[in-house]
Amino acid sequence: MFHKTLADGFFIFASIAVLAAAFGWAVGDMWLASTQWLEVGIVFFLIAIYTRLSEEDDLKILKEKYKNKKRKTRRKK
């Protein structure tokens, strides 16, 4: 659940960076040039994707640990 919230946050920041790039191209640059805003947006998008993918890996690992723990408790009885 934490991964999804974190990935959504990075996605929102990436969208804001892309909007800042469009604003910089149309009106005038603010703090960074338009291409730099696009680069920031791309990095945030990639981090969001990586975070979502790592959530799936974490869930698989947790399921395996739970199955192994369940098997060990059955053997003890």
C-alpha cells in the first residue's frame, strides 16, 4: 500500500514538471529551462514505475515467507 501512495506522489510531481515545461515553452522559463523540466519529469516517471514494480516483488516475497511459515507450523504440530 505504501508503494502505491509513493508511486502516485512521484507521478503527480512528474505531471507537474511536464506542465512546467509546457508553461516554460509557451510563456517563459521559470527556474529551469523547458527541456530541464522535461528531464525532471522523466526521472520522476521512471521512479514511479520502479516503485510500482518493486511493490509486486515485495508482495511475492511476503507471500512466499507466509507460505513457508505456515508449512513450518504445520510440521511442528
